[in-house]
Amino acid sequence: MMKPAVVLLSGGLDSATCLALARSQGFDCYCLSFDYGQRHNAELQAAERVVKALGAAEHRVINFGLAQFGGSALTDTNIAVPTAGVQPGIPVTYVPARNTIMLSLALAWAEVLGSRDIFVGVNAVDYSGYPDCRPEYIAAFETMANLATKAGVEGVKLSIHAPLIDMSKAEIIRTGTTLGVDYGLTVSCYQADSAGRACGECDSCRLRAEGFAAAGLADPTIYRV
């Protein structure tokens, strides 16, 4: 029997590749997406498309309203999404505590499923400076997971897999392409419109476009202009 794994699936390029990798490793994937009040919620429709294309045991969408707090250009429409290129430091598109909340909910589902494995598509190479995408953060969360759960206390080792964390965007794209990921189904833009069309100017759009160029592959992204 295939082992169950919870896979965080945003609907973007990285998470789609992460799902494909988990499946290629023989896991039965339970995908978890989140409606957290993000302005680019067209990514949720993208997540549904990715699940249909790649396959999963189950796909759930959880709603939690980080827009109630704001503090990020992705959850507060009064804060503009930066379009001047990737800058030093932590950008305003960082969403406070987002990955910690998402991983915690994934951990809860994993315990119920009897799963020892959680996959997340964070990346520490071609990323925008988010503190919760670093290897030391993933390692710390895994330690916490094994301290704070019934499974961990009873000696069942829980693992947080971040297979993309040391890969460039081009390496991620090449890997996913080899595994059959259709990146035309995904949405990465921080301010994609309701149809999922990208702005071509935000950090996420720039990193995605640069990744396809470096990989030597055609970019299937649909842009508004």
C-alpha cells in the first residue's frame, strides 16, 4: 500500500512540482489548499486543475481569514504589490505566520490520516526573502511537530519534506516538466486577475519568467497585457 502524505498545494508552480515529486516517490497524496484572504485567489482554481491533472487521494480547501489582520500586500488591498523588481530584505508580500499556520493545519490532518509525511514547496534559492521559507525554519517546525503531537510522543517520526528548498527556479521547472507537470495550469502571480492572468511585473512573475528562460523552456503563463 502507498503511504499517505499531506501536500500543501497553493496552485502555483512550486507546489505543483512538489505534488508531482511526492507522487513519484510513491506517496498517496492528500492535498491541502487555503483561502486565507489572498488577493490572488485565482490560485485556488489552479490548485483544483493541478489535482485533476496529477491526481490525489483527496483535495481540501480550508478558509482562514488572515485578511482580518492584514499586514501584507497579499492580504491588504491598501498595500500595493511591489513591481520594481526583487529588492533586498523582507518584502511587503510576506504574510505574517502564513506557513506556520498552514503547516500546523497540515500536521493536524496528517495525524488523523496516520501519515508521517508532509510535503511543502518552499524554496530558499529563487525566493523573495521570506523567513518561513528557510531550511532552518523547516527543521525547527519538524522538531516542534515531533514534540507536540501524539504520534511524535509515541515514537512515530514525522517528517516535513521540502524537496525544492535548495533548487533554482529553472531546476524546479525542469524537474516538474520531466514529471509531467503542465505549468499552464498553475498561477503564480501575486495579483492575478479572476481569470488567472498574470501581471508580469511582481516578484513572483519575474522569478517565474526568469526560471523558464534559464530552463530553456517556453513560458506558458498567460499575461493580462
